[in-house]
Amino acid sequence: MNNEENEGGFISHLTELRKRLIHSFLFLFAFFIGCYFFAENIYGFLVDPYAKAVEGDGSERRLIFTALQETFLTYLKVSFFTAFFVTCPFILMQIWKFIAPGLYKHEKLAIMPYLILTPILFLLGGMLVYYLIMPLAIKFFLSFESTGLSTNLPIQLEAKVNEYLSLVMKLIFAFGLSFQLPVVLSLLARVGVVDSDFLKNRRKYVVVIIFAAAALLTPPDPITQIGLAIPLLILYELSIFSVKIIENKNLEKTDA
């Protein structure tokens, strides 16, 4: 009887997981269709940092495409990117509804802040890219243009639609995911994998790892690499502080 109950419980969990996944997929697909109708407006929003960076430089700037299907595929990509960005909180909520029934009350209270912090930190990472990193990076790359006085022919940027938007979306995801560092380290501290002393003693190694990761996740220019590395170093220090708070709370519970 126990085996039958266990098997029935396992099947019911799989059924519940399947239902949550289907709901998440349908919600994402519905937003994807809706976003496609506004793809041109979303494209305009994402291209705005480039437009502002080149505004008033005396050149007739434009974005080009070199394949018939390139703009269409770019709009599809932009629509999916936006839909995923918007539906992430809903997907996290579906995951929470799946695991919450199996948790104790104190475990729910411990996990809830992370569910709130995750989309907030991702949004902060995306905002940092859009409002600060991209304008600075664009100006840096445009500084290599030439009027042709020393090169016989002028060198001028004619950015491709797909390449520019792929770069913007890649950076937003890279910064958004990197900004989850405090969440990951705090969760590891709660399960006893790391502690504040461990993080402090390995700070010098983490600095090297962060700069190496920034070099891999961003274009080969110092602005975006430093723009990712410095916030990550700050978040790492904040993570040490949050892990210390978790340790103090655990000590208080042990003493009590």
C-alpha cells in the first residue's frame, strides 16, 4: 500500500509539474504573439541608446540589413526576448507554487525574499546596461571612426540591425544573470556550502574570476568589461554581508 501511495504521489507531482510548465509556456507564447505586434516599438526602445549616442555628430546614421529575412528574424528575436523578460516573474511564481506545498512555514519565509530579489536584480542589471554601459561603449567604438585623412578612405560604422540588437540583448542577459550573485551565494550559505569566512579568504581569487567572466560575457572593450566587473565586486561584498547576517540568525536559533 505504501508503494502504491508513493507511486501515486510521484505521478501526481509529475502531473502538477507538467501543468505548471504548460501554463508557463502558454503565457510566454501569448506574450510573444502580443510583443510581435509591437516589435517595431520595442526595437525603437532598444536602439535608442545608439540613436542618442550618435545624435548631432553631423553624420547620417542608419542601421542596415544584408539579408532579406534579417529584419523579420530580428523582430522575432526581439519579441521573444521581451516576452521572456516580462514573463519571468510569472514563471518563477509557477515554480514557487509547485515547490511551496512541500515546504515548512519557516522554509517558505526563507525562500520568499529570493523570489522577490531575483527579478529585481535582473532588472537592475538590464537598466545598468541600457542607461550607462551601452551609451559609453557606443561612444568608445565610434571613436575609432576616421575621416580618411590618414587612411585614404573614411572609416564609418554602418551597424547591422541583427548584430546591434543581438549585442544589446546579450549584454542585458549577461548583466541580469550576473546580478544574481548575491542570491546564489546566500542560498549556498543557507544550505551550509559556504560561509562568510570562506568568501572573505577567497576574495582575491574571486576578483580574478569576476574579471575573467566579464571578459568572456562582454565585447572585447574595457568599458563593458569594467562596467560588469565593478558591480559584481560590489555585489560580492554585499553577499559576504548578507551571508554574515544569515550566520548570526542561525546562531541565535541554535542558542535559543
